[in-house]
Amino acid sequence: MPDAAAPTDASTAAPEGLWYVAAIARQVRAGSEHAEPVFGRTLRLTRDGQGVAIDASSDPIAVRESEGLIWAWLAGPEGEAPPCGPPVFNGPGGKVRFVEEALLPGPYDDAVYGLLDPAHGPYVHASPLWRSSRTLREKAKDYVPSPLGFTMLAHEPKNSAAYKLIGGGVQVEIGFQLPALRSEWISNTANKVLGLTTLTPVDANSTRIRQIFYWQSPLLSLVSPFVRPFTRGFLQQDVHIMTLRQRAAPWRLREMLIRDGDQLFIWYRRMKAEWARARASGQAFENPVRPATLRWRT
Ligand SMILES: [Fe+2]
């Protein structure tokens, strides 16, 4: 059933007044400059005894280092200062163990759609290591609102061999929050892994996706070099589908969003609109998401 209340004409740009991952902390080394294209400009990042700094011409963009990441704050046209620091995820060990990135063509919201579409996984990433569309089954997922997003409550993953890397009894909890930070906690009694997927606007028509992992398990450190080619292939599948999506864009007359499959993206659009409203009025953000059980076949 189409959701009549879903906005279809909203801006597809990344929301302002939020923190984005601009770089991985180890990319910025003392004694040399790291140039990073973000928000339609080039951030020139340097490191000294005080930490990471940004060249004065990038004013009013603020940068902070946290959990092995360099975050940049996207200010509005008024150039206000960030009211708080970047989000904290408490990734195990506090150190980035693994990162792969790719540049996705298309506006920010198209990349967010790829992150939230439940059909994206089985159809875009049909790798034998991951899963295939032959394993389709009916799913019911429970969601609750979080301060700036929503959380899919912990469940036992059914059809991904990749989870077996950390052993049995695995539970997965997936969070999503504005601007578009997806956190996947994979845990059992012995191990805890945090997978963080981040989207950063490079300019109006390209978005950088990063897949970042935190863990403390020595076994995972051992197998991670073998996982890398799969992750790289995985992100290239994202680039491929986004390229096709951009090619089809001229024929996309009107966006149609369908429940329950598109409910997560509908929530994202509503949260983004509410975020803009709250910022413009100086009022607190009121999360429009309500607890819900969503059903689909993936
Ligand atoms: Fe993907």
C-alpha cells in the first residue's frame, strides 16, 4: 500500500547541522597534509601535538577526532558552531580494524536508499559468502525509535555465512541514525564486533560509502586480510547499482515508496524533514518514528 504521507518532493541533499565521517584518523599523519573532498570542497587536514586541525579557509567546518575517525560538521548557510561532538559508538577496542570505501554516483538520498532498502542485500549483494536470492523467506523485524533514528532489535541472523566467523549463538542489532550512520552490532558470549557503514557527501552528485569494523578478537584480525576482497567486491556492487540507478534517473518521474519494504526510507525522509524543521525553529527534534513490526520477504 503506497504511503500517502511520505514526502516525494523533498531535497535529496545531505542534512545540515550533523557530523559526517570525513576521513580515517590514520590517514592524517603528522608532518603531511591530507586533502579530502567533502561537502563540495576540499578539507586540508593536518596533525600536530594538539591533534587534528583544518586549514582556516575551510571555516566554518569543524573537525573532531573520535574512535579512530575524523568527523566533519556540516554547517548551515549561517555557519553556526556544532552544539555537540560527533556520535560515540563505543566500538570494541576503540580502534578502526578494517575499512573499505567506495565513491557512489548520485545524490545523498539515493545512497541512503541503498542502505535502508531490505531488498538491497539479497539482490545487489548476492555473493555465495554472503547469501543468495534462493534463500528468500518471510521476515518480521521489530523496530523502536532511538534519539536520532531507529533500532532493529537484536535477532539471530538466519542466512549469512559471514556471521559464522565469530562463532555460534550470534545476535545482531542494527541501528540507523541521522545523517545516515548504520551500526551493526554482531555479538555472542565470546565476541563483540561493530560494523559501521557511513555515508559522506563529497559533492551534490557523489557520496562516499565506508564500511568500518571494530573488534577485539585476535581470530578476526587473522582472517580479515581474506575478507577484504569480498568487502571490496561488495562495495563495487553498491557502485554498480548506483550507476544503474543514476542512468534510470531521467525516467524516474515520481518516486513511489511502498510499505513495509520502504518504511525505513520513509522514516528517514520524515526524520530528515523533522530535523530541518527543528533546526529552523530552534525547537527540539521530535522523532517521528514509532515502534513497529515490519514484514517483508528477503
Ligand atoms: Fe550495499
